[in-house]
Amino acid sequence: PLIDYEVLAYFPAKMLEVVDVFDSLTDPNRLYKKALTAEQAIDVMHNQFVEDNTKLDPILLDFFERFLIERGTL
């Protein structure tokens, strides 16, 4: 439960999932598909990894998207 702070132990791993998927989708060295732009990758992540099949934490994905916007990547 959140109140016991046990859930916070999963935060680094869940955030790394978001970063790893983004990195995989935007990697220019992808052999099987062309690299996506940052905007395309975020769209794919929202559509395929949150809406269609919840594999990524939607809150962390929103935080990551805001980070990219503040950084000027999006």
C-alpha cells in the first residue's frame, strides 16, 4: 500500500520502463524499423502502451512527456 511507502521501491524501475521504451522507439540504430521522432514515440507510447494495453504507468509517462517538453525535445 502507498501509505507504507512500499510502492516507492518500484518507482525507479517503472520510470526506467518509460525511458527504455522511448529510447528503443527513437534509436537511430534500429534494425527492424525506422527510428521514430520524439513526438511519434510519445504518441505510440500513449496509444499502444497505455490506452490499448496498460504496460506503462500513465502518470509517469505524463511526467516524462512534461520533462521532454521542458527540455525542448518535444
